[in-house]
Amino acid sequence: MTENGAAPAAYIRGVPHPLPAGEHVLWEGAPAPGAVATHVYHRRLIALYFAGMLAWWMADTTETFGSSAFFAGLGVPIGLSVIVLVILETLARVTARTTWYAITNKRIVLKIGMVVPMSINLPFSRLQSAGIAVFKDGTGQILLTPQKEHRLAYIALWPHCRVWKINHPQPLLRGLIDAKAVGAILASAIAAPSSDQQPRFERIAAHEPTLGVGALGHPVGA
């Protein structure tokens, strides 16, 4: 409590403006770099591509196995593979480091932007539906579908949006280590009587086998 008895202003990390009176943070956290690398930048598929390229080169080369010419030729695709994978890992880490998600009792906030930081507010009253997708590794993402009259810019959201949904972009909370817990918090907030409108919250199928690592924030007060 402050000196005049009022509750202290609530803030979302990285957002300079306090939340309006009566609004409070239920959960906030960042995506896990490993999950971002796997599910956003598809490092597994890229690694498999380069593995196939190396196998093809070794099967097609006329150089004697184990010779200096063989290893010199092999170094080119290996070097290219390492460079690309390092770039992907760097992008994943930068994406995770410059991202912060928050759920309040009134809205969802995405603080994003690797080059130009911005905050995107999605009040529950402007959501048509929300859903959760959980991958086989336990990580997941939350899909948000705004009402059609509240269209967001795809280029501003990327990579925090559903691929190919350019005309009606759908934001995603990506790289969540405990997506089920975060989804439960969001579902409860949406269903709360204080919500002006209650969009649907549903489970979305996710079949991609992945392996993500990293850390995620926890519900406020937990």
C-alpha cells in the first residue's frame, strides 16, 4: 500500500506505463531459446537437410576416403552447415531475449521486436478465440485469434504469429516451457466474470516431435 492507502501501480516488465486501476498481472515470462530454435526456426529440419547434403556429397565424391582432398572437400559443406546452424541459434536467443509475454486479468501483452521494440495489447474483448498447442517435448504455444475488425500487422508480429495467416494475422505466444499451465491461467482469466467478453479457449493439435530447453517465468505470486 502507498502512503495514501492506495495500492501501488502494477507494471509489466519492460513497459514504462503502469496498468490501469483494477488491472493486475497474472503471469509473465519469456520464451525458451531452445524451443524457439526448434519450433520457430526449425533447427531440426535444417540440421537434417545438411546431414542429407553431407551424405550425398560423400556418396558422390570421387576423392579417396581419408585423403587430404577428401577432407578439404568435406570441410566446405560442414563449414556451411555450422555457419547456418549458429545463425539460427543466435536468432533464437535474440528472439527470446527481446520478447516478454504477459497475461493480466484484462488482456494479453506481447513486448516484442528484435530491431524496433514494441508492445502489442490484446484485450480479451477483442479476441475471437484462443487455443493451446502442446508439442511432444512438453513445450507449446498459445494461439490468439483477434476479431476480424481488429486486424494486426503481420510484419510487426513476426515471428510471434501463425505462418501464412497474412491477411488476418494470428499472434502466438511461442516457446512456452509449461504451456499447459500458462493456458490454464489464460483460460481462467478469460472465463472470469470481470471479462467484458468471453472468447473461446480450445486445444489445438500439435504433432511435431521436438526438443526444447530453457526457462520460463512463473505466475505472479507463485
